[in-house]
Amino acid sequence: MKGTKGKDRNTVVKVVELIGSSPESWEEAAANAVKAAARTVRNIKGVDLKRCTAKVENGRIVEYRAVVRLAFIVEPE
């Protein structure tokens, strides 16, 4: 069914879970996950930050990790 502006109302959205990492911050780790996905996934519409974790060595955080859920529109055939 078409909406008033010609957009398809039968949109399908797919959600995938990714883990991004960064030596600097959780924010950069999440951004890295989105940036990497954007190289092969089109129509990304949103990201949900599920969890933040970190790798620790010698009492210091050495790697920030962000688990994200990425939503994108599935293109019709």
C-alpha cells in the first residue's frame, strides 16, 4: 500500500548485532561498528547500544567494546 507521499508502507527492517572496538572510548567503539557495517550494508536507519565492555590488562583498560544492534531497511527484490 502506498502512503500519501508515495512511500511503501510494507517496509521490512532487519536488525543485526555487532561488536565494535576502540582503544579510546565506548563511543568510538560504537561508531566503529556502524562505520564498518556501512561499507557493505545500505539503508542503515538506527543503532541501539546494548552493552559496553572492556578488555583490561595490568589494571588498565586497553580496549573498549560496544555491543550494538543495527537496524536497516531491506530492499525489495
